[in-house]
Amino acid sequence: METKVRDPLPTITINTRYENGALHPLERLNLPEHQLVKVQILPPKVQITGQTAQRKVSRFILDELSYLMGGEQPSLIQVEAQLYWRVPVVMTYPTHGKLGIVGHIDVDVETGKLILPPGGLDELKRSAQRLVTHHSPETA
């Protein structure tokens, strides 16, 4: 006698955050109480290297702001469930060398897209100007 096998439940992909020894789903799950689930932990999809992120930021800064500014060694950061390269933007001056960091630009590790908040470019300009004014010969 044949018995019909019930169709298995579809595979569901969810995003979770790991905190204090437990996984916490970032969205509501429609599962029965005490439902057993299988968890497969996958590595983040880092498609862009730190060096590539640094080059992208340096090129962007060169095109949009100044040849006296550029990206430095990035750090890998996580914001919510997304990973980014955080690239410090530094100001240099021919007579002083590196003056300091004027801000940062994040780069999506999967797409390489530069993430700059609204007004972020203007804020980098203002920060660079403050740094230059602080290191000008008149203040030395």
C-alpha cells in the first residue's frame, strides 16, 4: 500500500544576531512553538578586500575633494547584520606630512559601494579645513 509523503516545509533563510550565547532572529518567524530548526552558519560574503576598499576611497576623495587627502588602512566593522570596511580619510600637507584623520568612509564588503551619510562629504571638507587651520604657520 502506498502512502503519500507530505511535502517537506520549504527552506527559510533568516538573518540573526548572536548575543550573549544565543541567536536572536532579526525578523519574526512563523513557526510552531518548540519547533526544531537546523542552523547553518555561513561566512560573510566578503568580496572586496581591505586594500581595494582603501583604493576606492582614495580615488573618490581625489576626484571629489583634494589630492592632499586619501584613504588609510581600513578596519572590518559590523553594523547590525552588515559588514563594512571602515576607511579612515587622512589629510596630508607637503610641509608637515600627515596632519591627521578627518573622518571615514565605509565600503560595503559585498558590493564595494561607498557609504557616506548625507552631508558626509561636506563634513570631511570642514574637518580638513579645521585640521589645516590648526597646523597653519600662524598657529605654530
